[in-house]
Amino acid sequence: MQAHNPRTSLEIAGHRIQPGERRTIDIPAALLYTHAPVALPVQVINGREDGPSLLVCAAIHGDEISGVEIIRRVLLLPALKRLKGRLLAVPIVNVFGFAARSRYLPDRRDLNRAFPGSERGSLAARMAHLFMREILAHASHVIDLHTAAIHRDNLPQIRANLEEPSCAAMARAFGVPVMINAPLIEGSLRQICNDTGKPVITYEAGEALRFNEAAIQAGVKGIIRVLRYLGMIPRGRTSRNAPESHYAANYSTWVRAEQNGIFRAAVALGAYVNKGQALGYIADPFGESELTVEASIDGIVVGRNNLPLVHEGEALFHLARFDSVRRVAKYVAAFNRELEEDQGWQGEPPIV
């Protein structure tokens, strides 16, 4: 486990953060056509004691906004006053997309396909290069926060290279119901972290451009568990980690629409389904032609299309298969009940 030297300061974009200091820095990123500056914001907490350097980032896809709220809540934790190591919090990586409520940068490029980037390339390449040079270079561990794409919803899940022991350990510590051994995608933040030896996990939950209180709470609690696992914050006298998730999917697949039409879903996220079970129905506006959408495997619904208007070939349900599907289904149900019983966050009312 890589640790930083507590006797040294940290320099980001010409700003020096001393041990024991907490500071928000705006890293110059670009200029708009109006000559107005665009900055990449990062909050740095540089602990007085030795420990890992954890980067938590969100909104690499600009419309995936739940991670912004997750990071806001994490930064309110009183335990961070006793942080060991460093916490680098970047709630909005794709500042252009976030401002435009768009997944992409203004040139329609995907920032999460642009790493490691370059100083002279496209806007995406330059943003990726800046992020790597000024922020990622200082991290020893990474948590990347995402949601499903627009009009889709994801069950809280961790995606990681579970064949890498350090990534698998972080994934288990996060403690959500489902882990998926996801392949590395060329140009993604996960791939570049893998290539540079930084353990990284991706948290996926909720829907683009929407807040989901349960998904947010699960993300906050997961980050707290990882901070405790890494020894960066104390466990406290009464606090304890939730049981670690040991349920890794051995296969996942999308069930797709076989015809155009109006889609009516019949199962919820987290549901246990059997192969051949009706997941929903697609019909024309008159009801003269109706098709039943059936599960292709026994599994858990970990992703779902929320848009009733679908085209042939469109992804409708993401199903994950496990060695013990029924056991995972019980864990998912218990996990969801626990989140529903929570009343807000540290005195704040829940988002409804």
C-alpha cells in the first residue's frame, strides 16, 4: 500500500498544500469563446500522518451527477479532521459536459475514452492529460463514480478488474450487493490506472441527470468503508463496516428489444429472474402487435431502461448471473431495505 510522506507538502497547479491543510484549488483548464476561464476544481485534504493517497472523482461523463452529491457528503465527514494520508476529491471532472448537462465534451468526444491524453491533442485529450498530470499523478488508490446513461438506471454495483487482488479487496470493502469483473476499456480512467499500478474501482448506481437517495447513500457509505479499509480514518467506538460483498457476477448480458414499440417494464432493479420469465412487453400504440421480453438467463436485474419508447436492438435489461443467484437476491433485498430505513444524512433531509 503506497503511502505519502507526512513531512512533505503537495503541489498542484502551482499551489502548495502543507501537511494538516485542507484547500480547494481551481486548476486552469481552458478558455471559452467568450474568454471566460474554465477551471477543474479539486479539494485536497493533506493529512498530518502517513497513509495512502485516495482520489475520489465524479462526472467524467458530465450528465452523471449523483457522484457530485456523494462527494459533497463525504467531504462533510468529521472523521476527515483525523485523516491519515491524502484525500483528493474531484466532484466534476468533465466541467464542460456538466455545465451543458451533457455526457460529452463540446466536440462530442467521451472524456473517459481519452486517457492518457496529450498536451496538443483534442479538447478531450488535453483535459485527460491535465487530469493525469495535476491530480491522478498524486493518487495511490482511485474510486471513480458513475451512473447509468441517460434514460437508464443501475443497481448499486462495483465494476473492477477483480483478477487484480488490490482492486478486488477495495471492491469487497465498498460493500454493495453486486460486483462485476468488468473488462478494461481502451482510453478509460480504469485502464490508465491499471497500466500505472493504481488500484481502481468504479461505482455505478442510479440514472444520469437524476438524484437517487438510495444510490447516493450507498456510495457515501461505500467510500467511508474504503477509507476505513485503507486505514485513512478511524473506525470509531460504535461504527463498524457492513458485511463485505463477496458476490461477483460470473457473467452479464443485455436483453434487447426485438421490435420497435412502446415498452412496459414488469420487473424492478435488483429483482431475481428466471430464464424465460417475462421482463416486460413491447406493443404498437393500438395493441395489435405485442411482444413479450423474456429473461435470457437466471440472474439479477442490475440495469434497466426507463424510457418507454424503444427501437429494435435497444438494450432493455442488464442481467448478471452468479453462482448463488438466490443468495445474492436476498442480500440485495436486505441491502435495499437498510437504505430505505435511513432517514437523511447527518441531519440533512433525504432527497425525495
